[in-house]
Amino acid sequence: MPFIEIAGDKFEIDEEGFIQETNRWSEQVAAGMALADGVNELTEDHWKVMNYIRNYYLENGLAPTVRNVCKTTGLKLKEIYELFPGGPAKGACRWAGLPKPEGCV
């Protein structure tokens, strides 16, 4: 498998860039992934989405639906796509250190 290097640490990733060791995730990893995707600064709304997605995953073992993300964070789907260039799954879940979601997030 390929690796990504963030702040001197190497992380094993799958072919779509999802880290394989969810427990090694940190805010620094999220910022590094965002930077690699062309987002230079993470806002309060970025963190609101990523923290919700990550906490939901840790409690339930799967990513929340997009509807739940919108309802809980108060953000519209359009806003989430503006925050995360890859969308809720490829962007938000990947930056939050989750494995690639199965099905629709």
C-alpha cells in the first residue's frame, strides 16, 4: 500500500487516500490532508463536521449519513461540498481519519 507523509510521520493509505490506522489520526493529519487537497486553512465549520463524523464513527462503527451531518452541524449540503472538495465521503471522512465509507455517507 502507498504512504502519505505528514509532519515527518508516515501513514499507510489505500488507493483513495484513506489512512489505514484510524487510531493514529490527529488534527495535524487532518490539516495535512486538507493541504494536500488544496485547502490551506481549516475553519470552525471544517472542525464541526470532522469532529461530528469522527465521534459518530467511534461510537457506532460507521460514518453518519449526510442527512445526519447536515442536521447535526446546521450546515447545508452545498456548504459541506464547499468545505470539502471531495464531498462528505472522500473529503470529510478521509480528513477525519475514517476508513472509506461503504455506501452513501
